Amino acid sequence: MGEVISNYDSDVIIAGGGLAGIVSALELLNQNKKVILFERGLEEDFGGLAKVSFGGMFFVDTPIQQRGGIKDSPELAFKDWCRVAKFSDDDILPKKWAKHYVYHCKDQVFDWLKGEGIKFFPVVHWVERGLYTPGNSYPRFHLVWGTGFELVRVLVNNLRNHPNAKQNLILKFSHKVEEVLFEEDRVIGIKGKEETTGKVFNSFANATIISSGGIGGNIDKVKENWYKPWGAAPEKILNGCNLFADGYLHDELEKSNVKITHLDKMWPYAAGVHHPRPTIPNQGLSLVPPKSAIWLNSKGERIGPMPLITAYDTRYLVSQICKQEKKYSWQVLNLKIARKELAISGAEFNPDIRDKKLFKFLKSLLFGNKELVKDMIDNCIDFVTANSIEELAVKMNALNGDEEVDVNKLKEAIGDYDSNISRGQKFHNDDQLRRIAHARNYKGDKIRTSKFQKIVDPKTFPLIAIREFIVSRKTLGGIQTDLNCCVLDIDGNRINGLYSTGEASGFGGGGMHGKGALEGTFLGGCVFTGRIAAHSIVGKSLIKSEE
């Protein structure tokens, strides 16, 4: 690295301007600490992935749940969490962090956000219900009214307008942190480079927080750490993160004997498509897969024997697709199903929620999201349409540049599903239809799920086939921390002056989710760890007692 041209001194350095970094900065200003935050991205991208997220957050026993008749409890939620996490005997800190979050997320995240001016949609969503074992026993996915865009907008506004911001806050964008500086047994600061000029800078402080995100934006690193029981990584994985979530600081810290753990415990999604207007190479979107579409392999056969359907077990969907000969998939549906059920995770493709236009949002629920469906059909390369199964098969093969889809197998898969529907509900003998019936029992899903709609129905044409790839998203492992967000070395000892939060720390402890997640725990984990680190730095405990 070249000659140092800038030196910045502060009480606390934060490396990373995502949600966790913003929360830590806000809490440290509350304690009248001087903070300098370095963010590699541009100022307009302040907030990272949280800013473009859908904004769902996992909470337990909130007033919103109570008003909906949901009788939740931390005891039940923690039991659900552990079933999905499948912690090993060695996962002592991750399991402690999981309990830490479950028992305190309502008071220390939900209530805190409400106090900062965040509002939530009045109906709780029910995701990750579980497949072979229970997942979320109750709906717990609380949607920020305004999506992650509003979450970040409000918190950044509170940060910039904080009474102590003028004298105590420095924000540096397009600044890449490249090295953590050690002096004997403690961290004294960081060294980095201005992305626009290439000039080098140092920053020194009593405490440094690593909030630099995960590894999902580095597809080579995702493949390198691919979960071995899933077999070889898919040849094509779309990037659902950003290029700066590259694991660079994980690698740098590992050279200094920092404990990096569970990087193979990732949370990719099964239904990724190419962004129609990409801003980075290989950019992918994560569809909320339509429940009434049938999920097929590369040959046009229905994946099974248990048919795939969303909202029950995301990890299972990914594992099943990775078992196929070609590790991508198709969903086949029609225009009517697409308009009612198709959704895309994130703020960009949910403008009515993002912009808090309640009437337009309710209208799209009642009459279908025609604009979204048209946009994807017209502009996403992974969507093809046709007015017959034969024509659909030809277009699917043309898109993929091969003859992989067998039209007879495609006809059989669609025909078997449709004939089951034709028998009438009391004679349904298909697990996808049983789960559709189950989903429609909950008011939050009934309005967004078709009532046993056949695929081949001329009144609902055109037919639609969506080619779907695995898309990277969250990193469940990372820098190991104790319950105060203090970073640990490979022997389990605290490294003085060094803290980690958010996705960089596996959302707490180097992996508080274990192997799987109940969803909504990512944004919640960023807020939780961000607050804990700030309180720990000033010698205060956010959590007064442990259950």
C-alpha cells in the first residue's frame, strides 16, 4: 500500500455502512462517542442490502401478533429455531446467540425500531413453516411498512440529524477498509484506500467494529465454501448481493488468528432470475415462487417425489434442486396464477409498499400485480410464454440453447397436476395441493394464493415458464463473537478493541442460525448486534438478564 495521505482519529471506527453499522453509529452518538464510519460503496447506496430488501423482520409476541390472535412465546420460538438450526454440540456460542435474540428481539429490536419511527404492516406473514419438522409454528415475519428502503431511510435520517452528529460523526464513502491494525494484543484501528483516488488512509480508535457484510457477492467464494452435502456447487449461481459483500475482511482477519466459522452455512434462494436491468455483472433477483406453479427439472419432469412449494423450507428447495442432474429448474404456470401470486423479494419490485401507497397495494392484492408480471415477461430473459405446451417446450429449449426439455414429460407433469385438481378438493391426492389448502387457511396467504387453479386453462393463457437458478443472498457464518459482540481468536479469547456485527459476524456468534433460518432474522440480527456492540463499547449491557 502506498504513502498514507490521511489520518482519522475517533473513539470508534465502523467498517461497513449497512444496517448494523448504521445502528451502531446511532447508538454510539446516543452515548456521545465520536464515530467514523467507512463505507466502500457510494453515498446513495448507504444502507447496503437492507436498503433494497423487502424489509421482513422476525419478532416474537408482538402487539401485531396478539391482535391477530397469535399466542406466541419466546419458549416456543426458540424451540422452533433450534429444530431448523440443527445446532451441533460444538455450536455453543451460536446457540446462545439464538436464545439471546429470540428472548430479546421484541424489546430490543421491535420496540426500539418503533421508537425510532418505524412502522409495520398490520398483518404478519407466515414463512418457513417447516416441512419434515416444524419451522415457524406461528406467523412471525413482520413487514416494515415501506420495505427495507424505509427502514434505512428513517435510521439514516435519524443518524444525520442526531444532536451529536455535527461534532461526533464522520461518514466516509468510497473508502475501502483493507487492513485491521494490531498493536501487541489489541486492535488500534484500520488502514484502507479511497476507491476513487487510490489514496491511502489510516484511522485510529479505541474500538473498531467490523460490519462489512458476508461473502454472497463473491460467487467464487460462495462456490469455494459451498455446503458439501449439497454436492458440487451449481455451475451458474446468480449474485443476489452486491460486489462489496466479498469476504475480503474475513480473509484478512483470519490471517491474524481471528476465528472465522460456518462460512459454508449460507442462505441462498432457489428461484433466482436475471435482473432485467442489471447494475452489476450476473445480478439476480429472488422470486417469491408462485405456490400454484409446478416446479420442474431441466427435462420438464416434476421435481419430487415430494413436489416443491415455497413458504415451508427454503433450504429444502435449494437442496432438492442441487440434487438434479442440471442444477437449475423451471416453474410452469399461467398468466392468471402469475398475476395473483408472482412476487419478487426486495424494495425495487414492490413500489407500492416501498412508497407506502396503501390503496395501490390493496388493489394489486385484489386484482393482481399486472405491471410486475408484464415487466418480467417483457424484460427478463428467463420468462417465456406460449399458447400450448408444445410451443412452450420449444421456447424453453430455445432459451436454454439445447433440447433438454422433453415435451412428453412436460405434458405428463402438467396433465397429472391438472387432472388431480379436476377431481375436486375432497379427492385431491397431491402434496402441493394439500399445502396450498393449508396456506389458504391463513388470511395473510389466502388473498395471495389461487384456489386450486389448473395450469392448462385457455381462459388463463398464455402459459408461462420461468427458468430459475440458485441465487446467493445471506451468509449465516462469519466472525465469531461473544455475547457482547467482542471478536474472538482461534483459542476463544477476546481480541481487545475489536467487535463485529451483522452479517459479518453471522448475525451473532459466527452463526446464530446454525444450518437454517426462520426468515426475517437477518435484518433483526443486524439491528440487535449493532445495538449490543455499541453498548458493549461504552461499558454498558443492553441485556440486563438472561433467561
